Amino acid sequence: MAKLVECVPNFSEGQRPEVINAIIDEARAAGVKVLDYSSDADHNRTVLTFAGEPLAVKKAAFACCAKAAELINMENHKGAHPRIGATDVIPFIPVLDVDMEECVALARELGREIAEKLSIPVYFYEAAAIRPGMKALPDVRKGGYEGLKEAIKTPERAPDEGPASMHPTAGATVVGARRFLVAYNINLGTPDVEIAKKIAQAIRAAKGGYVNCRAMGLKLEDRNIAQVSVNMTDYASTPLHRVFETVKSEASRYGVNVTGSEIVGLTPMQALMDAAAFYLRLEGFEREQVLEARLLEE
């Protein structure tokens, strides 16, 4: 059976369909399977998911990054989500007959290629990180695109590959290898972003919250609501329903309701099964009871 790697690059464009489609077309042309893409106008960001054999996935990631560098000018970019470049982050995730070490090698090879051929500074993160202090994505992105313009010139924030200066239009890029991550946003019935920020502080690992939870408070201008934007780095140890219930409880302290939530991109079936088992109070429920799961096994 062929080796299978997933790649989930994030691009700093969520408003211009023609640009988004041009980037996605590069992935398709590289021979990988495009599984999903999700664009958000308020975040001004697109999350693309594709999978395939390792070398094809690396080729597709480079092609998408090159197209993004051609079509996205970070000097004109505005959005609610933190970012440092046209292609903000490129993670490789092992799926089938591939281990994390192979994904780290892919990340390092791609990072060097982006730096050498596109003159874009590159940082390595998570399992591919070279410096312990730059392992977590929030640490790499600290200060955002605007802040990194000066910080990149310092030894502490110098890139792992490429020039110690931002690309004039494409900024910088983060490349790495990690396990499955669930991008999960919870919307609040208030436009007060300060409430979302306080809730995010209560649940994120860096402030003593859930170990596998990274969170921030954002304002969705088009919808005039605040949002708690969450990345779950280990949904098995810290399930989605636990975070949702905590956010709901914290919001009630401020007299605010949770109006809904959303998953960005793809998520493992088990993450949703765990939530279903919790809310439906299912007893002894197993994955084999899901029709689609059984069909895929045949």
C-alpha cells in the first residue's frame, strides 16, 4: 500500500475567489488529492487540505506556496487571524505507513526549497523545530507580520532557512510536522471581543487551561460577533465537548450565550463520535457501529 501524507497549508487570503482557486489548482496539478478547503472573509484566510504520496505532497506544497507568493501582497493584507506570510504555515501529518521522522524530513526539505527558490524566510515548528523556543506556532508568529519585520533581524527571531529579512510581498513562512489538529471556533452572542479574549485565556494551555488547547479571542466584523478560535492539538486527550462546555460556562459569567460553533477543514471521525457519545449519553458505543466506518473496512 502506498505511503500517505496529509498537508494542511494556510494562506493569507479568504476574500478573493480567483486567488484561492488559482492556489488550489496548483495542488491539483501536482497530482495530489484535494480533500477540502475552507475560506473565511473575516479571518481573510484559507485552509487547504490535500493528501498523497510524500514527494507529490511536497511538490504540491511548494507549488501552492509559489503561487501564493505571486498573487498575495502582505502589505495590503488585513484579517482577524494572526499571520506572518502569504503562505502562513505548512504542516505535514503522517497518515499511512509514514512516521513522524519522515514528515520532519519533508518539512526540512520543503523549507530549504522555499528559502532557496523563492527567497522567503522559513521557520520550522512542532516536530520539525530546530530551536525549542520556536516549537509552538504562536511563538513563531509572535507580533504577526508587522512585528516580524523588525524582529526577524534579531538573533532570537532569525529564520531557520533563508534571508534574515521579510520577502517584500510574501513575508515569511512556517513549515513543520505534527499530529492531527482540530481547528474549532466557538461563536459568542456578543460583539465584545474582550469577553472572547478572557475566555480564551481561561482555556488555553499557556495560561493554565487545557494542556492540548490553544485559543484566542477574535472579532468577526462582518457578523458583528466575538469568537473564541481554538486549535486542539490532541482531541483524544482533550475532547471538543469538554472545551465547548467550558467556553459556555465561562461565557455565562458575562451574561453571554454561545450561539454556535464550527470546525474548519477536516476532522477525524473519532473526535465527532466522542462528542456524540457525550451529548447523547451513549453507553458502550463503538466505532464499528457507525455505518460509514464499517463500509470503509470492507
